[in-house]
Amino acid sequence: MAFEVKTIGIAGAGTMGQGIAVSCALAGYETRLFDVNDAACERAFSLIRKTLLQLTEKGRITYNASAEAVKRISIATAPEQLKADLVIEAIAENLELKQNLFKQVEALNEGKAILATNTSSLSVSNIASALNNPGQCAGLHFFNPAHIMKLVEIVAGANTTPDVLSVLKTFAESIGKVSVYAKDSPGFIVNRVARHFYVESLLAVEKGASPEVIDSLMRASGFKMGPFELMDLIGIDVNYAVTESVYLGFNKAPKFKPSPVQKEKIDKGELGRKSGKGFYAYAQK
């Protein structure tokens, strides 16, 4: 497959989409970040500038690299603007939403673009089943924060072609990531294993332990962040949705059962950093 990725479209201007955009732009790709919400796009672009400035101040990139990356990123609020060689979706964990987006993008790009889903728990095969050419669709699962975390899971759907997987592996390496091939099973590799990092911690809280103590103990054990700090960063609603998807994917195996502690937080609108409060409170900027 003589296919070269030069342009990137990213659907979803949340934390994950922003991180992916930073990684792509720093690697030299023309990158378009899409979201249906104008305010979300503007906020995302502002936060991307802030992230690049922080990387500059920490000496991880040069000022020139930061400035050039900003020039490579544009924002869009209409799906019709998602014309690119590779389109990565990082929208809500909802099968119908992802399928509808990819159907639009497939038609827009006349079936030529590679469509990569950043889903962390949904079946890639199911997402691709809505397409005319499901062979062009695969999973490309980044981890938060995407501009820092090195690992990327490449997931083949039932019909994904070997050439598409090869292109995605080359692309992942070009933006400085370490890629692994994962089977299209609930949670893939990392999220399946990591469920217990969260689920067991939440069970401990249900029995009277405090998030602060658990996080402190985990950091003292060598983890950079405790489970509750990490849930706040990811988004408690996002983390809960992944656990629920894995739970259902494994026929409601008790070891994956979602926690009512998280559900209560979601019902209160306490979603973590993005809402200003989760397991911890955060200053709104």
C-alpha cells in the first residue's frame, strides 16, 4: 500500500484530542482539530498553546518548535472540514456517535482516508461495521496525557487490512510513540488490566478508606499518580464508561463491576479536573 500520511484530522477537542494534536503537530504534520462546539475549539487551541509553552519552559522542546507546531494546527467546527489522510476520532465513548462520524468522514474523503478510533473499550469491529470499507478502520488508542505518554495500542478490527495496520505503526513511531498490536477485545490490553487499579481502589473507599490516603500510598509505592488523581485527570465519567463497557463485554463479570461511588460523582456533575471538582477540588481557570 503506497500510502503516505501527511495530514491529520482529529475529531474531539477534549483533553485527549488536544494531546494527540500536540504530538502530531510537533512531529511536523498539518493537523486539524475538529469539534462541533465553537467554544470547545477555542478553549482547546488556547490550552494547546499553554501546553506547548510549558514544554518549552521545561526544556523539552525549543521555542521555535513550539511556534511551528502552533502554525500547523487549525481548528474546525464542521465535519466537512475533516478531509485528511488520517482521521483520528477522540469523541465520547458512544458506538452510534462514532459510527455516524466515521460514515460522514468516509464519504467526505471518498473512502481513501484511514479512520482510526481512539476508543478505549468499544469494539473496533462494531465501529467499522457501519462503513462501506471497514478495512480502512482500526483502533489507535492513546493514553492520557497523549503528548506525554509513549504507549499506543493499535487494534485490528475483523476486516482491518494489514496495510492499514502497517501505516498506523509507522505513523505512531513518527510521532515518538511505542506501539503494540492488541486484539479487539473489551479494554484491549491496558484498560483491561488497569480496571482493577480503579475498581479495587473504589471498593476500598466504599469500605471506608479515603481517596487521599490511597493516592498517597500508591505514590509512595512508585506510581506517579494515585487512582483517584488519575480518574480526575481522565474524567470520572470517561473512566466509568470504560469500566461499564468492559463489565458488559465480559458478561457482567463481578470483578469489573462499576462502582456506585463513581456513579454518584457523575450524577452530581463532579467529573474531575474538567468540571473543577471530582475526588479533589481544582481552581477554575
